[in-house]
Amino acid sequence: MYFRRKAYDQLLAWKKDYADSYAILIEGARRVGKTTLAEEFAKNEYSSYILLDFANVSDTVTSCFDDVHDLDMFFLRLQAATGIDLIKNDSVIIFDEIQLFPKARQAIKYLVKDGRFHYIETGSLISIKKNVKDILVPSEEMKLSLYPLDFEEFSLAIGSKTYEHSKTFFMQNIYVDQKLNRQWMRDFRVYMAVGGLPQAVKAFVEGRSFSEIDKVKRSIIQLYEDDFRKIDPSGRISAMFHSIPAQLSRDTKRFLISDALGKRKNKSDENLIYDLVDSKTVLISHNTTDPRVSLSSTKSLDSYKLYLADTGLFLTLMFTDRPEIQNNLYSKMLSDKLPANLGYLYENAVAQVIASSDRELYYHTWEKEKSTHYYEIDFLLSKGTKVSAIEVKSSGQGEYKSLTKFKEKFSQSVEDIILLSQKEINRKGAIKFLPIYMAPFLAERI
């Protein structure tokens, strides 16, 4: 089952404008659909293709890379080993899980320069130092980040019109009544519960129960943990990964490695954070020290938050202490009847929405006057010299002092002040109130 991905259009643009000079590397977490996307693209856009899966490839194939100086012989051997004929200027070779065979990635430089064929690479944990330390990383390589299905892709996959219709309402500034808002909000909670990983979406489309979908997600989490242990047998990366929901639930100012590991952090622990981020299984949001300047140039490297790259996995990880999440728990979540305050779950969903639009994540905190407490803006989006502030709430709109104070403090730099919740569209002074399912349109427009 193939789900339409917006990254397909990015591959089309690459083929049209860049493929003669650059290979393209599709990066993303395991099970995010990299191989499926690459192969679907190859089937549709080329007369023939070869897929080399370096997680399961014969010695006959890998031996072809022993000498790439004679490319005529290289291509003859590769075609003989795979039984597939390549057509000059109309074939593509896919190097799948290329981090497992660095010699192939290094060969990209010579293969692209040769010009006969196009090349697509896919990789998980591809940027971790140990996978590239002994090779010359090719400059003839573009990168494409593939994320879990976003809300638009999910809606297309399940045959829902919620994304399409709600976008029309947003763009044309049409009022959404309570009944329609409840329906669309419930549809977004379905997306949050299932997540955007293709295996989980497939299970939902096939009509599986939420208990079965949860088992699919748990198997993916186990796969991630197996990867983490390959990088760090001590289990520290896994502990950091598992601590993300708990740390967000406590509404802490930043992610605390010491809380995740139960001990004082050291330099090697900090380095593992970058390995975890490189795995693409999590998203990192940096605290920016001065939103009036460039967000990227004022980000703090020591103050950051972590989110899961897929909110469906986030929900499963929240209840990881239970053998499996029963259907009634999912039903309560979909009807917004879970007893716990799930603001941090919605916050993770918005983080996923922003990241899937290829934007970096930023937030901002500052101390209250004469107090040990602080104000916090959940997300910041920049547009030119202006910045938009976004706060996320799980249910009602409640208090929003941080947004008000932010508007006062940075009035010259503010574009929009937005509160996302489950309530209908509204406006009070400078603050716009929007339902959470409209978050994707903010990331596109701002």
C-alpha cells in the first residue's frame, strides 16, 4: 500500500533540475517510508531501476564496488549481478540503507560525474560520525528529509476531506461553528492517535483495532531501541528517548539529561543527544535568547526541548508501562475524555506539524519580574524580520499571560500572536485563537 507523499514532488524537481549533477539522499527515521517512496518514484519516472538494499545484499553485488575506476566494467557487473538492464539517461539506481555500506556512498562522486544514470540514496542514522568517519562524503549529494505522514498526507490516505475543507475555511476566513469544529478536532485527534508512520496508517486504513495499531507502534519503538543499542550499548540514548513524554508533562524549561539518566550529566552524555537527534526519531527545539534577532543565531545550545518525531509513537510511549493500550483508552483520547491534562501531547503534535514543513523549532523563555517563575512561548516562527508567537493548550483557551507579555516586550518584532486549542476561531485584541488542526496552515503561510 503506497500513500501519496509530498516529497514525491521534491523528487520530481530534483530529477528535472539537479539529477544530472547530484544524487539525492532521502534521510529519515526507520519505518518512515524512505524505501517505498524511492521505489515508487523509480517505477513511475524511469524505464528501469536497480534497488540495492545494503541491509540484505549479496557479496556479488558489494564486490562490484571494489573498483569503481572502470565504470564500464562496474555497470556490466552490477547488471549481471541483479539481472536488470540499465538504460542510459533513463534509469536510476537506489542505494537503500546506504549507511550500512559507506563504500557505495563514497562512490557517488564518480558515478554522478559519469552521467549515465541517476542515483537515489536512503538512510537511517546516516549522519552519525561512525558511519562516515572513514569515507569522503560526496559533495555531489542533495538531501531530502522525509518525515512521518503529515495531517494532509494522512487525510488523503484515509479518504478524509477534513484537511482540505478546514484549509479553505482558514484561507477564506470563514467561521467554523461548534459542531463542525468538534468533528474536525476529532479527526485531528485520530491523526494524533494513529500517527504518521506508514505501517500504523496502513493498519488504520485496513480497519484494525486501536489495540492492533498500538502493537504496530510498539514494534517500531522496539526497532528504534535496537538501533539505539547499536550506537550506545549502555542504554543511555534509549533512556533519553523514553523520558521525553515525562519531561514535557512536567512543563520544564528545558530537557534535563540528568533527569533522563538519574545521574549528573557529563560530556559524553551530551554528545549522545546529537546522536539521538541525528536518528530523526526525535525533534529538537532550541530556546532562542533574543527573538528580536535571527532565531537561529540566538539559539541556546544548552537549553532545548525534545519531542518525538511522530505523535502516534508519543501517545504509545506515554503509556509504555502498560502491556498494550486498550481500545477504550484510545476512545477516551479521541473523545477528549482522558483525565490527564494532555497539553504536552498537543504540543508534540504542533512540533511535528512545524517540523514536517521543514522549519526548525524554536521557543522562548524569560523570567518574571521579582519571581522565580518564568514566561514561555511554545513555538516561534520567523518571517523576514518579524516573528510569530504560538502557544498551545489542550482544551480551553484559559489564561495566556505569556503571549500578552511577549507582545508587550517585543512589539516591534511581532507579526502574529496565536493561541492554538480545541476551541473555535476567535480573536481578542492582538491574539488570534485557532483550533489545533489549523496549525499546518500557519506553518505554510507564516
